Amino acid sequence: MQFIRRIVQRLYDARYILAVAVVLALVLSLSRLVAQWQILLGLIAVIAAASLPARSGAVRKRERRLGRERRAPLEAIVFSTCEALDDPAFILAPGSVLKYQNQAAVEQFGPMASGAHLSSRLRSPAILDMVKEAMANGRTYSIEHIEKVPSERWYRVRIAPMTGLAEMKGGSELYMLTFRDQSESRRMDRMRSDFIANASHELRTPLASLSGFIETIRGPARDDPEARERFLGIMFEQAGRMTRLVDDLLSLSRLELKAHMVPTDDVDLVPLIQHIGDTLKPLAEDLGVTVRLHMPKVPVIVQGERDELIQVFENLIENACKYGQSGKRVDVTVNAETETGDPAEVTVKDYGPGIPREHVPRLTERFYRVSVEASRSKKGTGLGLAIVKHILTRHRARLIVHSTVGEGSEFCVRFSRPDR
């Protein structure tokens, strides 16, 4: 009985709709445009529909709320994915309106309010035109972009529609704009091209000298023993210069191949520095320089590769003797790791002319010289400190340079604490 009462109540609630249906059926019946059985079926369908339970406003509101709740986790997933990217990324709605930006984008370009137009922060016409074109066509585009401030950075900027998201979230299409930082690869390409150009130049000079002297010996100096002897001595020096350059290039290449391999051997710096001091003593005496070693009475153990560390400190002490020759002395100090946890360090200090401040940051660049003539006269290749830097990087150590013009230079190698 309760079921019948509910149906009667629903029919009563739909009485106006039923009345309209009956009137429409009578009109169609009198006009004979529709068969009687079709009119009867139509009335039955209207009555059946009227007897079905209607959705209340509360039900409709609840369904809309559930729809929003179903969409909310999807947006949260999209935003979380965007946040997980290391590259700056923006999620945009049609019209270049910002929906979300990750932390990398905030750090690189500054914060933007949700709902703001992209042009409020990014002023590049090329990027804004690309975004507009992508939103008009629903396609993926990418361009290269250079940021000049605060420092020069190269980006591959890409915008792509988040395909299928509109249907899943029941809203408009979203787009992801990403900035892939290519500054390091650009810098490496530039360094590679500069390296090839510099290496070619460095090899071309001694090769040109050798060719010229060989031609002279074969021609005008063929019958001049004194000239031949002098020219052969110069040729020998130039060949030695090329040999040193090739050896240094090979050393750099080997170091780059194993840059990720951290040495784990224990090396005592005290006997190592004493060995280097004994080895370089004849060179220092020839230059009129006294090398003084200041060693602790306890072992100073670091993790490293003995031969590479010898190469580091030979280079630093030899440079101090050659370029600080006017100071007449070089102090080499080894400091052990202290009880407070300070790392071990080795300092090589000369008292020569010093290095102008603007040159200090570039000393470890390949082929960089403060004075080209002075370097060549000292038989330098311009690669010594670059090799030192690569070795110390592999050893997880740092090279710290302090220099004052007229007072000398100090090169400090600071090791990290061993991992045990």
C-alpha cells in the first residue's frame, strides 16, 4: 500500500504535466496525424516517467559536490607531478592564465598569483606567442630562450597540452609550460670549442718553428755548422714543449674519464710532501729559491691516490718556485685534522710578485695564463692548474687561492674528512 501511495503522490505532483499530455493527445487524435496506438503509447510513457522518483535540489547539489571532489584529487596529482620536476614548470589554463607554478619556477622567475596572466611575469614575446599558438592549435611547441638577468642562462622552453585531462576532470584543457636548463651543456660546448681552438694554437706555434728551422737547415744553413747546432737546440726545446702539452692533454683526458671514481686509499701527506721537497730541491736551487717544509709530528692521513697527489703538489710547489722566484723562498705547511673536526690542508706560499685579483678566479681554466710570455719562458703549458683542479675534484678536495700584488700568493688544498 505504501508503494501505491508513493506512485499516486508522484502522479499528483506531476498533474500539470499529465494534463498537458492529455490535451496534446486529444489534439493529435482529432487531427488524425498520428495513429491511435501511438498516442496511447505516448500517454503511457508520460505517466510512467511521472511516476519515477524525481531528484531533489539537495540530490543535485550532492552530485555536483561529488563531481568536484572527484576532480580535486586529479588536480592534486597534476600539481604534485609539476612540483616534482627539477625544471621550472607552469600549468596554464586557456588564455595563458596561471593555474599552478612549481617551486623551481618560483625561485627562477618569482611568485605569481593563481589566475594571473603569464605575461605578468614572463615578458618574452617569443614565449607568449608560442603559448598562444599552442592553445589555439592544441599542439606541442618548443623554442630556445636566453635569460640575461641575473646571469646568462639558456633554456629549451616547451609547451604541451595535457591531453585527455579535460575529459577526465570535466573542465577545460590545461597546458604545461616547462623550462629545461641547458646552460651547462652550452657552457661545455663553448669550453670544448675553446679548448680545441687553444690546443690547436698551442701546437701550431712549435710546429711552425720546427718547420721553419728544418727548412732553414736544409737551405741557407746547410753548410753552417754553428747555425745548425743553434737551430737544433731550439727545435729540441719546441719538440719538448709539444711533448709536455700532449702529456698534459692526455692527463686531463684520463682524469675526466674517472672523475666520478672517488679514491679510497689512505695516503700520509707528511712523507709525500717531504718526498716532493727532495725531488724539487735541485730545481729550487737553480732558481735561487729555498723551499721550507713545515710538517706536524703526527701522520696526516687523507683518502686519495698517491701518484695523483704527488702530481698536485709538485705542480703547486714548482709553480711557486718559478713564478715566485723573486721572493727567494717558498713555505709549504701541512696542517693535520684537528680535534674540532677541521679538515687537513696543505698550503704552498710564495713571496713573489703576486697575482692581480681579476685573474684569480680563472687560474684553473685550461690554457689561461696571467702572462703568456712569462708562462712560456717558464716552459708552462697553461694546463697545470686545470689538472690540479680535476684531481682535487676527484679527491673531493678544494683549491683556495689568496694573492696580493707585491706580497706573493698562497695556494691552499683543503681536504674533506674521510668517510668511514
